[in-house]
Amino acid sequence: MLACQVAPGDKLTFYELDPDIAKIAWNRNLFNFVSECAPEVPIVRGDARLTLADAPDGIYDFIFVDAFLGASIPVHLLTAEAMDLYFRKLKPNGVLGMHIANRNLELSTVVADVGKSKGLIVRIYDGGDVQEDASEIKWVPRVAAVARRDAGLGGLASSQYWPLRNGDSNRRVWTDDYSNIAGAMLAKLRE
């Protein structure tokens, strides 16, 4: 879907671990967003954190991480070290978007805590503006927007549907050497 949001002059790069997903993305009989909206977009194959590390610093306006919906999540994309990498690759006013909806884990707290430890602004969209009949809603996305300053978030900074999410400096931040999956599971049960 993001491929269809590309404006003239924009550059888009996908990073994809699963080679089958990359094949599906290019097959217009199975999935047409890429082939119809951004047929020239490169898909860099491999672990996104490892391959993104090879990109030049400060070149992206926006990085969107969408890897957490499944039952098994790539924890290394949520750590303090991952956040450092994302913001090294972003321009000074760049924004990190993260699709953090998950059936089993509450991840907004994780992102907010890491963001606080890095002095970043974190806002979370949790479906507050969904106007449909609640009995018809099957799933509402949860998305984090992270920036160095609130001004970098544009209209999101003043939207009631993107409230500021402050992390808790008393909780241990997820790092490459530490994560608390059980805590994220318990937090999800409390929602």
C-alpha cells in the first residue's frame, strides 16, 4: 500500500527477509500494489536491520517497519540498538513509523520506553478515529510514529488520534541483549 503513496520524485526501497514475499510483491496476478504503483522500486532482500545498516546515513525521510503482526516477532527490530540505526539512517526531520499491532504482545510500551531512553517523541495511533460499526470491525491497526521532535510529525503532533506516549524510565529498555516477551504478553492480557 505504501508503494501507491509515492509521489513523483520520491524514492522508495523495500527491505524484505522472505524471498517468497518479494516474489509475490512483483507478481501482479497475486499482488498488484508494487507492480502498478511503483514498478521500479528495489526490494533489498535479507534481514532489514542488517541490510539497512549498509545504506548511507541520513538519506531517508521516512522508515516504516512492519514486521510484528505474526506470532513470532523479530525482537531485534524493537531494541535500543535498532532505534539508533533507524535514526542514523533518517534525515534530521525524518520519521520512523512502526506497525506494532500484534495478537499476543503489547508493543507500544516497548517502543515508548526505547523512545524515551533515546530522547525521542513517540505517538501511538490505536484506531480512535474508526467510524465503522464496532460489531463489524475485525481488526484495527496500532501504529507508532517516532521522531526527534514533535514538529517533525506534522499534523500528527496535534491529532487527538495520535496521543503522545511517554515511556517509563523505571522499566528496563529492550536491547540486543535483553527483551521481556513475558511482560509484553502480560501487558496484552491487561488491555
